[in-house]
Amino acid sequence: MKKSLLNLFFILSLLSFCSCNNEIENPKLECTQPDFVVNKTVEKIYDLSGNVAKQYFYDDVIEAFVVSSDEEGNFFKSISFQTKPSSKNSAIGFSVPIDMSNSYIDYRIGNKVYIKLKNQFTDLYFGGLRIGTLYVSNAGDPTIGRISQNEIKEVLHASCTIVDENELVESLSIEEALSDDKLNTLIELNDVEFTEAALGRHYFEESNNVGGSTNWNLRDKSGNQIIFRTSGYAKFADHFVPEGSGKVRGILTKFGSDYQLMIRSESDIVMNEKRNTPVFAEDFQSVKNNVNFVLPGWSNIVEKAAKLWKSMVYAGNGYAEFNTTSTTAAENIAWLVSPKINLTNYKNAILSFRSAQHDLKLDSPLNTLEVYVSTNFDGSSITKAKWIKLDAKVPSLSTPSRAFMSSGGIDLSAYQGNIYIAFRYVGSGKDKTLNGAFMVDDVKIFGEK
């Protein structure tokens, strides 16, 4: 009996002890820091790379931070890395194509990663550095391909260091962002909005499918634009594009001559402000194709020879164009003048437009596009009005054909009351070295009330 009582006491004591420790501790996840010595800079690898894929033979290591993520589906089998920016040095970015899905699990945003370069290949793809394996296209051209699943962990070694992405992002204007130096880096654009063509539409739409993705445009107050690209596989692809203005964070990429911004997730977009409403806007979408330019309020005037500005529609986009290639006049001068624009009660007005060229043969003041402003144009006589030339960025021979570029923000703060904006073309139809065509689109003026 005594033995039974002792056993019962032991069992009750054990139960009491267990009840006080009923929380089971989760095992702590420990990170094992890779043991690597960084002996090369990303900048040095960039300098050693070229347009043709080249193998790297040395046992060197670089380090960089992850800035892209495939968690939301907008990035596919590629990771963007960059160096950490400082007060003295801007970030340098590069991409690594990998044959791996859900890479965000092993390579989180902000994670410092060591990259072993030996036997890998590098090239500059549209100006941006790539590191990967060798891939030979059907045409026999060597290029950079995806690192295989078996080799990824031998090349990319995630460290135990993860920094806040706010230490990596750079705040830029669109104009500053349009640079090869910013490729594959994390940037943030402020006070931007989607252009009108995207409003009421989804991030991805089959009717605007460009290689499995949809391209819309972001615009700032100075008229600068950048492509905003969304994959059809993005988890937010069927969400509507926001209609306000604000900031957008993402990775700068490039295809051909087109710079493109790609976000990691929809949270990269914060557009809670009202849209910027222009004082004046004309996108020429109502014009007819290949006829003398006619729009209500606009004046199409010949100064020399007989050729007028024409309206054109190409790939669904309307614009104004002057083209000398079909003329034989020694000198063509023609003006396209806007309707009257009232700047009363507006301050800090800014003009912007987009322009492009095709078939230029020579950069010359005898074959160029100029922009003017007048306060006393009477609607018909160019010579009676006083015209002030404005400083605007316009295309040149080095600008890709038919690639629209922004004029930049043109200061009109000195003007009040009624003004007129004029586009003046100078060219020759006789001297074939001085002919070609200039195109004008998206004329806008913003101001503060």
C-alpha cells in the first residue's frame, strides 16, 4: 500500500512539472556565414565586360545586395543585384539569370550575396551587366544564359546580412533615371502618374501584349516618360492601374533603346495624390492620317516654299510631322502654332512635349526643329508676331528613328495672360543631306494656381 502511494505521488509530481512547461520551444534558425574574401569590385567586372559574352577565368569574388524578387511573379528566373550606394559612389547594378523559380526564398530583398566568378560568363546587355552561363543561340551567337539548378548554390552564396531596402534605393527624376548607369538598380520615382492611355485599364491586358507583358507609361510634370512593364504572370496583373499620382519604386531595365521600370509587388506603387491636371494638353489622337494638319485652334502656316505640316497616325498613335523628303524646294520653313493658351492666375508654368525624327541625314541648324512662344500672335501672320525661342531638347541624328523623347520641362514662369506655342521646322528638299522628318506629340503645360 505504501509503495502504491509513493508511485501515485511520483506520477502527480511529474504531471505537475509537465503542466508548468507545456510550451514547446521552436528550434532557432541559425545562419551560417559563408567564408569568402571579396577581392574584386562590381565596377571592375563591368569595365572588363563587353557586348560579347566572355568567360571569367579567375577565382575572384564580388559582393552585392538583392533588389528584385520573383515572389509576386513580375520577375522570372532572374535576380537583380546592386552595390550599396554611398555619399561618394552611386549603386552599380547587374542581373544574374538562373534556372530557378521562387528564388526569393533563398535570396531575399536586401540580402548580401557573394558571387563566385570563376568560369562564369559576363556581357553588357543593352548597356547592363549580366553574369551567368554561356548560351549559344540558334544563329550561333554566344550570349548569357541561366545558371543551372545544380550550380546556383555554387555561384551565389547568400550571407547572413540583410539590410533594409531603403538603404539601397535611390530617389530619381525620370530624366535622371534614363541612364545605363542606373540599370538593374532599385530606384524610386516621385510625383509621377500613369498616362491617360492606361487609366481604367489593368496592369496587364491581352490587347496590349508585348512579349508576354504590357507596357504602360509613367509621366512626370516635365513631360518625361518611362515605360512601366508588367508580366502577364504577375499576381497583380488583373488589378486596375491607379488613377492618382505619387511615387513608384522598382528595378530599372532596358530593351533596345527603351528604358523600363519593373516593380516587385503592387506595394511598390503609392499613388494617393490627385492627378496633375494640365493647363493645356494636346495628344493629337483625333487627327487623320497623312493629310495636311488640321485641328480646331491650331494654325498650319508656310513661311518658305509650299509644304505644310501633316498629321500622321502610326501604330495607333497620332502626331504632327513635317517631312521634306517629297519636296524639291531649296529651303522649307513651316510653322505649327497652338491655340491661344490662357496662363492667367497660374504660376511656375512648365511646357513639355515629345518629339522624334526619322530619315535624318545630318545634324544642322539648316535642318532642325525649333520651339517658340508669342504673346501677340493674331492667328494668321507669323511675321507680325514677336516670337521668343525656347530652349528644348529635340531629336538629333543619334536619336533612334521614331523614338519619341521628352523636351524636358521648359520654364514659362515669366508669362501671364494669353500665349501661343509654335513648332518651326527648317529643312531642305533640294539638298538631300538636309532633309528628313520631325514628329511632335503630347504637348502639355502644367501650372500652379
